[in-house]
Amino acid sequence: MVFEQSRNQASHRRPCGNRIFAAAIFWTAVLFWLNGAMAQSDLPSEQDGFARSYMRLGQMYIEGKAVQRDLEKGLFYIRRAEQAGSDEARLALSILPYKFAETGLKKTDALARLQDMAAEGQISALLFLADVQAGSYGDEPDWTQALASLGIAADRGSVEAMLKIGYYYRRGEVVSYDAQQAVTAFKRAEAAGSRTASQELAIFQAYGEGMDPDAAAAISRLKAAKAAGRISALVTEGDLKLKTGTPKIEVDGAIAAWTEAASAGRTDAMLRLGDFYYNGYFGRRQLKKAFAYYRAAADAGDPFGQLALAKAQLAQAQTAKAGIEQLEGLAKSGIDEAGVAVANAYLRGTGVRKDVQAGLRRLQDMAESGSIVARLRLVEVYRSGLRDGYGQLVRTDKAKAASLLKPLLPSLGVSLRLYHELLLSSAMGRLRNPDDLARKLDDLPLSLRHRFFKDLRADVPDLYFDLLRSKLADAGYLEVDTVGWKPTIRAMMSYCRSRGVEKVCASGPFAPQTAEMLSALL
């Protein structure tokens, strides 16, 4: 394919002047031969094989590899390759206007060329056309057309297309969440040999989303993926064992899976372990271990690791100043979450002197500059209010929260938009019936459903408790018409006992760690 990235260089460095000199001589000779030979050749590509050489030479000039970058020369040779019958060159001339605007090629011509190639059933053209139709290159998104292009590519055997379709329906970002559609797409990809699809299906199967619940089969799918060398399957295995995707919570099994993945360099596993020890959901908080894993992810260049490490440092007086400085540095580099973390520090007085107005000003300035993350944090602050052990820090203002949220909704994506709308409606008392709310939650992806449950606990505790009672009844732990706190809490503890987390839930239904465990009921 065009414009593929070069391979990683060796990690060690040695004096290499002679090699550079030799490489320069080699490439000079190659270019001299290619230019001379191609200029003299008028034979058709199937006989002389020059179409591919034209194409490679065009790439070298376009990308500036081994030669000085020269778009005009690059286009010249790619056009020669197209004239020689190269489909790769046809595709390149369709892609160039989108990836290299300075070529001067027109997107309208490129789009027409792409559509012609897609009509011929060329998979690479269909995949790129789907990206264009999805708005990845600045055009107005047309998701119906994007999914149609991906569907044709999938029917022609493209595993990449099958996976993309599955992700669209699983994430619910641009189309509504649809577990059945996602499972269908991932099953096709799995049948074509994709272990990535096996990992995705394991999650659906463990929770019974779009498939019959079968935790053993889900773990078996992950074992097959691990056997094929997919380290990321270990991360998913840890998630399922700890986050209630299996009949019993397996804390040791989750730690073992994440530790093995972290040892193999997976920064997402390092972050999970850091969060595990930092929050101390299943035992005593262990900051030393948490810092070690956050630092390992940060040292590996993971921006989320850098963010987590900086935020964690606010928890200790001796490291708080360094944490704020790191967060400010990350904010200047364009990571909005870091700026919001600084604002939160001032709102709560975590690592800095408490200054509620300074925190709000920081969020407002970021929001006015276009930060969606900051605006959503303001929505949260005014939706639920902000208080600490000494009193009310920010008064609840649901009307202000609604006015801040409204202009954001079109940019949030289908599922995230629904999530915020449901949470605000619940906070404003528009959603009072837990059964109605539970049905609406079915339209959210699993991860957002769990997050909603925990946020509802903080924002609308009465509705949270009613929803908990409803889900315990659905799961058979409580009689449908039972009312009152004591029977509900007994049912909750019975559920937690069956999951092997009775000690965690003993903190009470409104404790964060309890809500984490009970969210699996959704």
C-alpha cells in the first residue's frame, strides 16, 4: 500500500558514516538506472515490469525517502505507473489529495476515481472511500454510505472492514449501539482468522450482550487468542476476571494476567495495575506499587501514563508540587484532561491551596477555547453540585448544566450523547421510574452503562437505589414488590457473596467500590 510507515530502526546506535556513504551511492545508482531505463521503455507493464518501479520511485519523491522530497517528480512517476496499468498508482492518485493537500490535486477528481475503483470491487479503494465517507478527511460524514462501502469490502473478504463495522456498532459513537450487529460482524472476522475479533466476542459472551452468556467459553476464546501470540488478550482476560465478566471475581487471576501483559510491554495493563493499587478497591491502597506502574507506562511514552502519574502525585504532599508542574506541562502540550485535572485540584484543594473560583475559571477558559473535556466537567459540576466535608463548594444549577450541554450534543456521538441526556434528565427529576430508566440504558454500550450507574449513585442516590432494587429483582435476588432498605441490602449482600466480593460490598450500597461491583447487574 501507498505511504506505509518505515520499519523501526534498531535500538542501538553505532558510528555509521561508511554505511551512510554506501547507501547514498546505492540510491544514486538506483535512481540513475530507474530514470534512464524508464525513460527509454515504452513496453506494456505486463511485459517490462516497470509499473511497480515507477510507483516506488514516485513514493520516494513524494515522501522524501532516500531522495530530496519533490512532489512534482513524485506525481510524474506515479502517473507513469498508472499509465502502465498499476492499480496501486490509481489508488495513490486518489489518496494523495486527502493526505497531501500541497500536491494541488482536486478532491472531486480523486473522489470520482475512488468511486470508480470501489465500483470495480477493489478492497483498498472501498476501505479508503469508507474513511472519506466517515468524515476522516474533513468531508461531511455520511455513515450510511460509509457502512455500505465497508459492507461491500467485508463481503469481498476484508477482515479490516468486518472489524470496523463491529467497532462502529460496539462503541455506538456514530451509529446507535447494537450488540447483535457488532457480534455478527466480529463473528465473520473471527471465522476469517481474526484473533482481535475473538477478544471482542469474549467480552460480549462473558456479559451476555448479543450472545448467550457463557463465561467459560469467553475465557476459552481468549486462550485461543493468547496462543496465537496476542498479548492484548491477557489485558482483556484480566478485565473479565476482575470486572465481573465471570461468575466469580478472580482478583489474583486478574493481577496475574495484567502483570504478564505489563511484563511484555503493554502500557494499558500497567495502567490497570496502577489504578488497581491506587484505588485499593480490593484491599489496602498501595501507592508505592501504583506509582511504579504509572511510572512504567509514562516512561514507555504513554500519554495516559504520564497523566495518571502526575495526578497520582497530587495525593502526597511531598510530590504534589511536581504533579501540578507535570500536569501544566501536559496541558501546554495539548492534553485537555491535564488542564481539567489542574482545575479539579483547585476545586478540591488537592495538592494546592483550595481556590474554587480559580478552578472554575480554569474550566471556563478552557471551555471557551473549545475544550469539550472542560465543558463536560462544568456540566458535571453544575449538574450535581460540589461539596466536601466542610460544606458546599459549588451550588447545583441544573439549568446551567443543561445550557452548557446542549451545544455539545451534536459532537458527542450517539451513545455519549444519550448517556449525558439520561444523566441530566435523571438529575432534573424527569426520569423517576427505574424500570423505564433500565430499558433506556439498554441502548448504551456496556462500559457506559456501568459508568452511568456509578455517576447516578453520586448525583441521584434515591433513583440509584431504586434502580439497584429493580436489577436485583430481575436477577432473582429480591421479590419484585419488596420495598424498604433492609431487604434490598440483604439481597445486595447475597449477590455480592455469590460473586465472591462480600467484603467489598460490606462498605454499603453507596460506597464507590460497592457501586463498581454492583454495576455488573446492568
